Amino acid sequence: MPAPNTTVRRSLLVTSATLLSLSVTAPAALAAPTPSTSPTATPPARMSTVGGARLGMPGTQVNLAPGVPVLPKDLTARSWIVSDAESGEVLAAHNAHWRLPPASTLKMLFADTVLPRFPRSTEHKVAASDLKGVGVGSSVVGIKEGATYSVHDLWLGVFLRSGNDAVHVLSQMNGGVKQTVQDMQDHAEELQALDTDVVSPDGYDAPGQVSSAYDLTLFARSGLQKKDFRDYCSTVSATFGSAEIRNTNRLLSGDTDVPVYQGIAGVKNGNTTHAGATFTGVAERNGKVLLVTVMNPEKHEHNEVYKETAKLFDWGFQAVGKVNAVGELVPPKSASSTAPRPGPSTSAAQDPGQAARTGGSGSKPVASATAASGSSGVGIALAVAGGLLVLLGGGAFLVNRRWPLPDLMRRRARP
């Protein structure tokens, strides 16, 4: 298939502003409460405390202090979280552990689980059984029975068009939908994403399928460790078959009422009847990299989830370095708390074990990546900062408190 044309472009009132600051070190987590069988506009009184006690409290959690900007007043999402992608500090949150339907943002977990298993050059001829079970009204990229696709093309379909048909084909390659769901659940538990129950690999509405803003952020942070994941989620447009497909992440590709967000670099959007609109994004500005997740805005204006995300990004970039954290993004279970401190030039992308698991061009360290298989190799950032894509160095981080992203940017003239 032809290579993609990778293009880079880029409130609620505070209820507890005077709460005493609690430790952001994650305590032994409370078990996540069983999700309600019917949707409700009220968060449960008891939620998981993974990442800190305040993250389990209902309502908005932020440490207001002199010099800290106030949060936007017109946020309507049921749940949201703003965090530092590199340090893992949660700058502010609203019902962070509320277990809600995730829609296609769950595809981040799918990709983080399955993407490393198949080299992007692998080809697969689609059988009718591969497309069995794709939900009525699903978003699709247009996979045809009997046609042959590369794994690379299938992932473009997943990330750019949120194609449930592409997810089902990749799931069949992985041993079937049932096996893939189990693999995703196991990976979620490894990431300590304990709010998540996986029923369908594509995020299509299913009874009992839930996640949380906190967990979705963990999935994004884990996926962004992988070069291929970064490349796909930051691709604006690509050729698929005889057609051009464009990323449905409006902060990345823009829309009539939503401009491309300065510094945006992915990650994934979703929208279903039951879940409403959901979104996780990553953006870089002035050397800071933030993750924002927004779930189900109650205001039903066009592109509202992106508008509220942009407001939270704006707040986060103003507040980072000034506001004290209310919690943290926990590392995976397997991350050793006694690992030696890496040197200044070390990054996760240079871990040969991890690199070998990413497949395709993802087997190369980000800092030395070159264009391959239609990918520009510029990694996560593909983020616009002052007209340039800026290289962020992979600094030294303590693994038990700071789980580093790889080198995020490479200096490159804006297309």
C-alpha cells in the first residue's frame, strides 16, 4: 500500500480548594468499586485511590495558591485529568477515577497491547470471519473482505479513522477477539489501570465496559513509550488504498470551529451513544509535555470535547511548575523501584529490549530514527512549537517516581 503522507501540525467550581495537601505517593490502592449498570450523572462517593487519596474524591481536586491560575469555569465534562507526562504529577483532576464508558479511547490500550506483536511489513488477507462482530454503526476505515493489507495500513486505519474493522482484523491476527480482550485486560492490570474492564477491543459500547480518565491517561503514557505508537497517533493524513484518510483528532487535524492546537502530538478520540465524547491528548510547549483526558462533556456543542481539552491544556501550561500536585500517574507493576538512576543521555527509547518489541521501524531508538515504511520517524512530538519541532532530551528520572518518556522531539523544519 502507498506510504502515508505524514503531516505535522501541530468547570466546574473547585470544591476542595482549601483541602490540606496529601501525599502524592500512591498508597495501597482501594479496589475499584463495581460500576453501575445504568448511566448516572453523579460520581460514586468512593472511588479508587491509585495515584493518591485525593484522586479518589469526587469533585475537582486542585491546590490553588498565589500565582496558580484558576481553572476554567465552563468545564462540563463528567471527568477530566491534567498531568505532566514526564514526571507523572497530576496537576488537577475532576472525578479522575469515575468508571465511565471509554468509547474509542480504549483503542489506546488495544494498540499498546497488540502493536508490538506484528512487524508493520506483515501482510494479511482479510477473511469474512475477520470482520465478524463489528458493531452496527461503527466507525470504519473500509476494510474489504478478500483484500490484503499490511499491518502498517491496518494501524493507520485504527489511529486515523478509529476503524473498528481494522481493530477486528488485528484482533483475529492476535488469536481472536476473546484472546485480545484478555490480553488487554492483563496489560491494564500490569499498568495498574484498575478502573478498566474490557469487553470489546475497539471500545464499542458493551455492557460492563468501563475505564476512567486516570486509566486512559496511563494507557496513553505507556503507548507513547513506543515509537510506532507515537508515529501513528501523530499522523495527520495518509493514503489508504486509493483514498486519503485524515485523523479524526480535531486538535491535530483542525476543524471549522477548532484550530490545530499548538504543540499537539496525539493521542486518541472517541464517541459513542453511551459514552458521549471522550479524548486523551498529549502536547508540548516550552519544554513541558502534558497529558489531558476529558470524558463526556455535558455541553453538547460541536467538538466540545476538544474545546474543553484545549482549555485544560492552556491552564496546565500556565500552572505547571507553580501548582502542587494532587496525585501521580503510577508506573507499571514491573517498573522496579530500585532501578539505578540512568545517565543524562539515557531514555526509554534506548532500551534494546523494549525497542525489539515494537516491531518495524519502532525497533530503532527514537533519537536515531529515520524515515521508514512511510513514517517520518520524528516520534511523538510532531508537535508545533514556534514553527519548529523541538527535540526534548530524555533526562534522568527515578523509575519509581518518574517514568520517562523517550526523546520526544527532533528539530525539523515545519512542513
